[in-house]
Amino acid sequence: MWNFNQFADNIAFIDDNGNEVTYAKVQREGDQIAEAIGRRCLVFCMCSNTMGAVLGYTGFLKHEIVPILLSAHMDEELLQNLIDTYCPSFLWMPVALSERYAEFESIYTCWDYVLLKTAYKKEYPLYEELGLLLTTSGSTGSPKFVRQTYENVITNARQIAEYLELDATERPVTTLPMNYTYGCSIINSHLLVGATILLTEKSLMEREFWAFMKEQRATSFGGVPYTYEMLDKLRFFRMDLPDLRTITQAGGKLGPELHKKFAEYAFEKKKRFVVMYGACEATARMGYLPHDKALEKYGSCGIAIPGGHLYLIDENGHVIDEPGVVGELVYEGPNVTMGYAVCGEDLCKGDERGGKLQTGDMAKCDEDGFYFIVGRKKRFLKIYGNRVNLDEVDRLIKAQFDIIDCASTGVDDHMYIFVTDESILEDVRIFISDKTRLNPSAFCVIKINEIPKNDAGKILYTELEKYYG
């Protein structure tokens, strides 16, 4: 993984309490937590953008201890279901959360985090190249994780560092959760070059975030489409940010108008605006729009990252060579992950993809080789940058409210949930907001007399579009 000794005296992390650690200190802390664990095993890492979380994460990967990255703010019941499913040997979590698990032994503390040794007798075998597991479904508690290898992680970090031209002078500020593939990739790629990462749990809606960013001379930040919608409303374009060099966007398609607006801002202020395309199944990034093309090709997700290859296929799997023809976007590269795990037994599986990923995104390519996403093939929505599995949402609602019929659909940042019982409309909205830890304004629950289905009993989602299209 990373070579921390190469940048031993550089500052690796600074948090918003004024604490800082060097790369040498990161190495030492990682060595100590690995010694406390004593072997290669599975650890649940409950993530926050704080010193304890990142020191644990880096220590695990450096010492081939396999973490599952989850939000420290995750619903307690959903987390317990995952713990019971995967039987981790250890939990790495904020001290404040550890009170829930008094039955587990505390064996090590670091900053505001504690290592708990669980009491599970079962320990699932781990594939030798398995390095990291990330969720594909936001905070809904789905047991489905992406299995990433060490080579996936370090290769994608190198690819990102190359096209963003990262070096040790970078000072990115955290605007995304580290358990989210985009947020994790920012950490991975900047640690590779000896940069200083600025840690904060504050959001862009808080004055303290901007004060921290200015005080610590942040050079970059990343955001999902919702981030840029909020920045537009916050009068971001009037802010005086002399140290800011680069802003990046991923986590869903940014509207063309907003894409153009930020590209114009970057051009006028001599900053770089880089729109990127990725998926957890490809470790993080697959494509990017070079900053010098941001205005000319606004609305595009760009070209393949260094060492990768993008192309389109039709419904029969044949490659589409003509520009302007819509097909499914396919990516090939060394950062394509091994496949999924849905239970502990899957952790011993090897590579099931062979470096090729059918993304499920529908796109077209222009005459210059730049790709434009036009829609999504499968049932996922991006809600404020969090990918939410609609089938998982339906499952949670049916289990909680003991109902037979419901259907979730919608567009990015706006989910529409259809039920046949008017008395539970607000309860469903609040329930899903709580489970996903996303703003209630993203969800609209609608009562209809009957969920439309075909003769085979499959829901006709297109018929629901008339309620929100």
C-alpha cells in the first residue's frame, strides 16, 4: 500500500480541533493497532472524518487486516444485523458508541476510537487478496458489499493522482464520508503523494466548515451533485478562496446548466473543475473530464482514466462504434473489483469479474470520444450522492409496516414511494429518512389504490412515472 516512510516528516492529517499527525506518526499508530489485533481478520470500521477513524483505516490496510467501512452514524438495528451476518473479529468505533457493546472486550484505544474484541467463535476465511469492503447501498443496511483487492485500491489511487496531477503540496478538505467510495478515494490518492488531508465532520452548510477551510488553506474539495446545488445557493461564486485550486464532482450526473456554471467560474478564477465518473465496483473512478475541457464539453463525464478503457455495447452485447448512439457503458481496467459479498461465506471468493464491468449506465459518445450519461439501467438512485438500492428500500418498508405492496422509484435526489395505505404516508417518509440518514425532503410518499403490475406479477414502474414525471 502507501509508503508512509517516504513522507515521514510531512503532516498527513489535521483535524478541526487543531490536532495534526505526521506520516511517521500514522505509521506508528498503524503498527500499534495491528499489534493489538495480532492477525489478519475482519474488522468493522465505523467511520467518521476524524483522526481515530483514519488512523485505524490506514493501519488496517497497511497490515492486511480487512475492514468493512460503515458510517459511525448508522442505525443501530441495521448495524447489528450486519454484525450478526459477518461475525467480525473486532469493531473499531468511536468511544461514545462502544457503550452499546459492553459485552465485548476493549483492548486498544487511539484518539477518540476504541478497538473491541467480539465474542464470535465463527471466523470466515478471507481471500488472500481481499483488502477492503465497501457498501453499495448507502445506509440501508444491505449486507451486500463490494470486494476490493489491495491492487484495486492502490492502482486506482495512482490513476487518480496521475490525472489530477496530485503532489505533496495538496491540502484537500473532507466534504464526503470516508466510508463512501468517493470520500475514501480522496484519502487514498492523497496519502499516496504525501499530501496533508484536512479532517472535519462539519458540512458545507456550516460557517465553521468555511472557517476551517480558509484557516488551513485548503487547496481542493470534492462534492456530489447535491453539494453543487447547495454551493450555488450559498453564493459560492462570491467567496474569496485564494488557496483553492481544484474542485471535483462525482457521485451522480451533474445537471448540464450547473456543470456549465461551475466550469465558467473555474475558468474565470483560474481554478480547475474536474467532473469524474465512477462506481464502487471499479474501486472509485473510471472516467474524468479534463479541466481544460470542462466548458467545451459540459454535461460530459469525460474519457477513461489512465490505464482504463470505456466503450458502449448494445442490448446484444455488441460494441457500438458510431458516435451519438446510446448503449450500456462498459469499463475495463485493473481497478475493477472482484465482485460482491452478501454473507460471510463470500469473503473467501476470488475474482469474478476479470477486470471488466458493465456499469448499468446508459450513455452515448460524441465524435471526439467524450461520454455523456443519459440514464440508468438498474434500480438505483443517487440521493445527495448516496447510492440507494430501491429494492432494499421496498424490503425495509414491507418489514417495518407489515404490508404486502409498495414500490419505490424516482429520479436522482428525489425518491417517490408508493403505498396503498394512506394512514402510513408520513410514517414511511420519516422511517426511510431515519434508516438512510438522508434528509426527509428527498422522499415523497404517495398513496395509490393499487400498485400496477404485469401478468407475471412484476411491478410496472413506468406507469408510476405519471405521478412525478
